[in-house]
Amino acid sequence: MESDNIKDVVSGVLVVDKPIGLTSHDVVQIIRRGTGIRRAGHTGTLDPRASGVLVILIGPAVRLSEYVSASDKRYQATIHLGASTDTYDSEGTVTSSAPVEGITEEHFNEILQQFIGEIEQVPPPYSAVKVKGRRAYDMAREGEEVELMPRKINVYSLEVLEWAPPEVVIDVYCSSGTYVRSLANDLGKALGTGAHLIGLRRTKSGRFTLRDAVPLRRLQEAFTAGNWYRSLIPAAEALADWPMVELDADQVELIRHGHRVPADPEAKGLARGVSEQGDLVALMEVDEATREWQPRKVFFQT
């Protein structure tokens, strides 16, 4: 039996391959029940109709959320050309349609290139974005006019994976906060045929890919067997693309109590402070004036 003391210090990342049909919150609840650890949260909502990489932070690692949530995402999106819907996906009502016979893969690719780079995107009316304190989807369901403001996003690359009109599968590599449903809808407008999203799979979230992900069913089996710890990734790896500073035992003590430690002359910005045992001790930032690491968030527990 696991003791409560052990549960208190468990900190890390579970990367789940979320199945279609569950909300991200549903998955968090399953993990809370399975691990017995109340402190758990996801780092970026994945729509119930979407599957794929969902990063769940466990224990003290939840304090990494603001940094991990801002990470880039990658999707495999299946788009249906020739019809637009009010929800921008297959759940909605068709609002317009047009033939797609004249659209070639070359023309589609030309239009696709217009959506690469820093662009302004309006979220879908049926989304969780808040307007004057209310969720846009609640307002839309009640028949209210939803006016959402465009927001800046970054689309790093778009690539056709499968061309089989009226369906096309594309790889979308983008910044956090990008709505692939809006991308599908905007693409349909630019083509003049209309389009909506019919399938979405997240293949990457931050540094974690499907290769790191455990199918939810297998994780549930591991909860029953009591060996789910094998799937837990150390918290320090959640920000593996950040510079790492190894701290000796004395420095760990200093950082734990909010004190600074010397930084290398070339060090800059933010870094992970990691103990000699590989545990995440703190997120630190260089003070340019004193050339010292200032702890910003301390994670280390005794």
C-alpha cells in the first residue's frame, strides 16, 4: 500500500493519449482517482472530439503549468472541404456549401501558405473563450450574437499529409492558443468552398509527443495494478528545452530558502535548477547586475 507521505511528495508528468469522447477535465479526474493525488491538472485543453497528447502535471509539478501550457502544439487535422458549419466542425449545422471539383492540390497548397507565420485568428463562436465573464459557447447556444476579438497566433508550418477531396489531412505546427477549427473555417473561406474540421489528433505538446504518451486505458490498468509510477516523467523534463543548471547540495539549501547562487558569465534568462540527483529544485532567473541566479519558483521538498 502506498502511504499518504509518499503521495505528498510525488511530483511529475503523466503524458496521456486521450481518447475521443472525454473532456480534458474528465481525464484529470480519472488520474486523481487512480493516483489518489488531488493535486493534478492539464496544460492545455483538448476538445472532447479530439484525441492525442494531453500533458497532466501531478503534485507540486502543477506549479509548472503556466510555463508548460504556453508551449507549442502539433496536430494532425482532417478537414472536409465544400461546406461550412456554425461550430466550424462536424457537430454543427451547415451554413453554406459549394462544389470542390475545381480545387487542385496545388491550389490548396498555395492558399495554405497564406496561413503560415504570425496571423490574427478569431476563435470559434462555440469555444471556451470568455466574453464579459461568460463562455462563448454558452452565449452561442442561447442564440446570442457572439463577437470575439481576433488574437495573434503563430503557425510555424502547414503540410498536406493526405489529399483525398473532399477530405484533406494536414499537419499543423502552431503556437499555444491556436484554434484548428478556426483555421479550417478560414481556409474554407479563402478557397471559396467552405470547410470544417472533422477530425483532430494532437501529436505534440511542448516537448512531449505521442511516443511519450500512454493510452488512457493502459494507465487505468496500471492504477489497478499499482505500478502507474513507471509512466511518471520527472518534473524537470517538462521544461527540457530550458537551460539546466546543476546545483550541489549547498546550493540546493540556499535556493530552497530563497537565496541566490552565482551564475556563469554567459548565463541569461530563465533556467531549471536541478539537484545532483536529477530532481527539479527551482525555476531561476539571472540577475544581470549581480550575475546571480534568483529563484522564481522553488519545488524542492524534504
